[in-house]
Amino acid sequence: MQALRAVSAAYGYAHSRRPLMTSMSLGFVIAGVGDAVCQWQERGEEIFASGGFDFRRLAELCFVRAFVMGPMNHLYFPQLARLIPGNSWPRTIARVVVDSSFAAPISLCIVFAATSTLKGKPEDIIFRVQDRLVPTWMLGVQYWPFVHLLNFKFIPPPHQGLVAHFASVWWMVQISNASNRALGKKGEAHPNKGWLFYKKKKKHFDYNSLLFYCCLMNTL
């Protein structure tokens, strides 16, 4: 508990002085952790071999999370709170519905567009959105509404961003997977399958599931 309080106090101090820089810095770190876990889930111990870890892929996701999604979230969530103020149950549920129905698909499209552009393949943007948007959005709908419901209802506004950052660690694993899985010849993708977790052929410790439960418990 002391560690959590120290982290919360440090975040509150940094956010009060430089909110955008704090959000971008945390987003950068979170994206790096998420992509590293995703690469481990995909290739297991092969990532420790020479050339096994894709540092460019990690850098691309960190850049998108920090410099694209960071400023967008910094502007979006305060506007959402002004649009639907208060934390009564009806208003909290309304904010969650608006976020899941409108903001989430838009942000996913922006992420897919940004990652495809950074890979030097802007022509893949339409295909990637067509193939990945719905399955990735459906995955998020199983997770983010519950996180936001607890966050918007019970967490004081100054600390809601910190809770969302903690919860984003697991989500960045999913975003990394959806953004980097190869497209087919005509944009035919191999989208995430399963319910909350994509299945892996190789058997090794499931850091994906562990991260999910850790991120969810951090919101409680």
C-alpha cells in the first residue's frame, strides 16, 4: 500500500505540473511493456536469440502511444467529463457507453493508420482497419467498460488517468498483436480469436492472462 501511495503521490505531483508530458511519458513506457509481452507471447524464448526481438516494432508502438494517443487522450477525457459531468450511476454509464461506442472505434482506426504509416505501408491502412477493427473493438468491449465504470464512479478525477494507465498495460499487448499480425494477399487478416485472450500454439507462461488480472485488480 505504501508503494501505491508513493506512486499515486508522484503521479499527482507530476500531472499537476506537466499533465501532457506525464501522460505521454507513461504511455511510452506502457506501450513498451505491452509490446515486449506481446512479442514474448508470440515467439516465446526465441526473442532472446540474436535478432529475435523486434526493437523497431517496439519503438513504433511507443511512438504511437506517446505522441499520437497521448495528446488525444489528454484532450478527450476532460472533454468527456465536461460533456457528461458527475459520477452518478446513470451519468457514469452514459460516459462508458459514449466511450465504447464512439471514441474506441475512432482511436483504433487512428492507431492502425499510424502503425501502418510508420511501417512504410500506408496502403495497408484500409485493409488493416477492415480486418482488425471489429475483432479488436469487441475485445476491448469485454474489458474497458468494466474498467471505466469503476474508474469513473469510484476514483477521484485527479487519479483516474493513473488507473487508466495501469489498465492500459494489458490492452497494449492486444494492440501490439492487432497492429503487427501479417495481412493476407488481399487484406485478408488473421484477427484475434478467442474471448479476451488469443490462443497460442506454444506452451509457456501466460503473461497475457497475468497482465489482464493484474490490470483489472489495480482498478479495484
